[in-house]
Amino acid sequence: MSLNLPFQQVLEAADHLSKDEQKKLILMLKQKLAQESEDAISQDQQRSREEFASGLCQPTTPEQLTRELFE
């Protein structure tokens, strides 16, 4: 469901909710954002495992990483 409403319109609509509904909306948005973050991390982990398995990256030490960052 994609409504693509302007942000200001969404804020004004939220003003018409009861305080309990506003709290529930905030909780639901936080949960949605957290789930999206978890999904992105999971996808990144899977992609990293695939790259490692295919030989596209090699194990390294923290010292090697630090050296590469500052080169």
C-alpha cells in the first residue's frame, strides 16, 4: 500500500488521533524501522557470507584493516 502522502499531511492526520492511538502509531513505526534494519543487516550478512565462500574476500586482522584504512 503506497499512498505517498506529504509529510505535513501525515503529521496533521496524526494530530486527529487520540493520545493512545498516537502512542500506538509511534510504537508501530519504531517496530517497523527496527525490522527494516534487522532485514538489511541480515541481507548484508548473507551477501558477505556468499562473497567469502566464493573467494572474493579473505580473513584479516584488525591491524591489517587499520593499516588499509589509513593508507
